[in-house]
Amino acid sequence: MRRTLGGLILALALVGVQAAYVAASLGWLHRPRQVRETDHAVYIEMARSPVGRAAVDPPFCARVGVPQLARALERAGLDLNASFYLITNVGLVLFLLALHVQLGSLGFSPLLATLGTVLAALLPAAVRWYEYQYWMTDPACLFLVTLALGSLRSGREWPLPALGAVGMVVRETYLLVFLAHAAWLLRRRRWPKALLRAALFALPGLATAAYVRLALVSCPEDDVLATIADVIGFRARHLLDNQLYFATLGSFGALLALALAAPRLLAARFRQHPEEATLLVFAYASLAAANNTDRLLVYAAPALLPAALEPIRAAAARGRAQGLALGAAALAAQAFFWVVTPWREMGVSIYQPTNLWVVAVMLALWGLARRIGTPPPADPPAGLPRTAGGR
């Protein structure tokens, strides 16, 4: 209980500080026209109409959960913008709280759990972006995906059908959980039973999504293949000038630098937790179907975060001073990344320019983690040499 309360206070502080940071530039409850993006206009239109009445394109038309909740709050007397703002900030606080609690349940010390939560909160697409564009569905979906991943980590499957039914009407990105659950089951059961169980647990969510799309809303036809071709073409054309950076350090910052510093630890973690590897892989696969990058990859942050903390834990095992040094370096690098990443310019959720200073800082962090955050090789059995060589 004490750790949960501490996590809640931390989450409130992290969200509150970033909300104040955005408000310093735009004011509290800033207006939609102050945001140089367009997606939020669709959700506002959906919230102003009964479910299914707004004429919007897929996939937005099926994301009825958050707009209709905002509509209900407005009908109860709250301003529509304030309704979206409340939903977003509750979602962000619960997302960070869930991360903090799960890191503790995974065996990380309170200090490391706190550091991990801060590192995640400093991802530009985790909190600050949704303080800026606060009418979005992602904060609620981020919380639901993280909560479902926590259920898998704790071995409790029973919440998944209900979470799926809610998650799929919030945002179709929740499909990542169904795939992660299948991977989690495949490690524990033979594949026919595992896939059948995964399908049964996904059924409520898939049925709810089908009902919304077929009975409640009238979604226009969507040429998925044409969309994928356009998105892949865009990413290929801009691979070297921004997409390679944006899909790696530009989305994850210190989390990626730390995780890649200890490949053995990363591989071992993903072998033990295939649901985390699956979430990461399919979050990257989603980049083929939508032109945003960091807003899609942030769904994999709960899966990548434990792997990023492992080198710091390994450094601490060598000596407290080394662990503190690497943790402080990671925090400083992530804070720098957060500060220098643009967030108010037109199109930065699609085209985030490569920042060579960020690359340099993260390479330095990677080098430090390689030096002090990689555990020594395991001692060989008695009588065997540490290394093998030919004559």
C-alpha cells in the first residue's frame, strides 16, 4: 500500500509538472485551434454527436469510447474541453502509476522503480504530447495496455476479457495485447491450446469492436493496402533524414540506449517474457499502417522499460556508486532528450528531425552502460577454461 501511494504521488507530480510546462506556453485548457495537428478535431466532432452520428473516416469512427465519455461528462455539466482534459490526465496518472507498481512487482527496488517511471514519463510522446493535444484516445489506451501487460506479468488472465471489451472501443491499438497474450500462452501451453485460449480471451474485445463498427457507426470503406503502401513509401523516402532516428532514439531516448547496452540481458529478458518482445515487435509493425511514429511506439514502452533498467541494476550489483552514477546519467540524458525535442511545430508527430546532439548524448550513455552496466560472464564449470582457442 505504501509503495502504491508513493507511486500515485509520483505519477501526479510527473503529470502535473508537464501539464504546467505546456500551460506556460498555451495556457490551461487551451483551445483546439492552438494545436498544430488535426486528429483531435475528429474526436471533438465525435463528442458533439450521439454515437455513430458523426461522419468521420476510419479508424477514428470506431474509437467511440473516449469521445462518448467526454460527451457524457459534458451533459453532466462539465465543459467539453475540460471533459477531455480530465479523461486524459486521469489516464496519464493511471498509466504512470501502473508502470511504477509493475516495476516493483518485477523485483526492482523502490529507487529503480521511481527512476523507471520518471524515464518513461520523460518520453515526449508519453505525457507532454497529450497535455498539448489533450483530446486524444491514447492516454486511456496506454493505461489499458499497461494494465493488461501487468495482468500477464502477474499470471492473472481473468481481467483480460473485460479489459479487451473496453480497450477495443477506445482504440484498436489494444490489439497488441491480444498478440502479447498469445505469446505469453505459447510459453506455457502447447500451441493449439494456447492459440485457442488466446482467441477465447480476445473474443469479447473483438465482438465489441465488431458491434461498434457494424451496428453503431457507419464507417466508410477504407483501403488498408493503399494506406500501407503510402506510409511505407513515406518512411522509405525519409529513412535517413528522419525516420531511422524517429523510430529509434527519437522515440525512446535513454530507454533504447540502456536496453541495447546489455544485449545478453535484453535477450534473456525477452526469452523469459515473450509477451514483452511481442508487444515491442508489433508496435514497430504498426508503423506500416499509420504515419505517426513516437505515438505508436510509446505503447511498447512498458515492455522495454524493465530491459532498460537491467543495466542499472547490474551496475548497482557491482557497487552502489556505479549504480547511482549510471542512473543519474540516464536521468540526465532523458531530461535533455525531453527538453530539446520539438512539440509545438507543425507535423512533428510525423516528421521529427534528426537531432545529432541527442544521438551523441545517447551514444555516451550507451558507452557508459556498456562499461559498468554489463554483468561479467558467468564462471565456467570447474576444469574448463574461461575462453576457448585453437592452436
